[in-house]
Amino acid sequence: MRKIFIVAAMALTLAGCETARQDRQLGGAVIGGGAGALIGGLATNSAGGAVAGGLVGAAAGAIIADSTRPGRCYYITRSGHRRYTRCR
């Protein structure tokens, strides 16, 4: 259980260094991975099925989130204001 908290803390630390696109991909991967692990575990009644479902769900979630992103991105200025621009 302690390892899970350490990995979660490391992931949250790195999450602050992302662009809006990467943030959307990460969110899609987390949601897809959780749903895939739940479905895979329930369908096979095994941990291996949950792991496989989680991996497939995370990949699919990241791809779907990236392909459905809006055409405008934002960045935050030094004064804390949000500025919108076209995504690259």
C-alpha cells in the first residue's frame, strides 16, 4: 500500500509540468485504465484480466482524449491570467 502512495505522489508531482494536451491525455488514460481494469477483472475473475483491461483501457482512453480535444489551448502568464491560442 505504501508503494501505491509513493507512485501516486510522484505522478502528481510530474502532473504540474504538462501542457493542456498532455493533461487531457493523462485524464483520458486514468479514466480508461480504471474502467478497463474494472471490466477486465469482472469479466475474467482474475488479476491478469484486470491488468490487461487496464492497459488496453488506458491506451484507448489517451488516444480518444487526444483525438477529441478542442482546437484551442491555453497557457498561463506570469501574472496568473489564462491566455488562449491555437493548439500546435
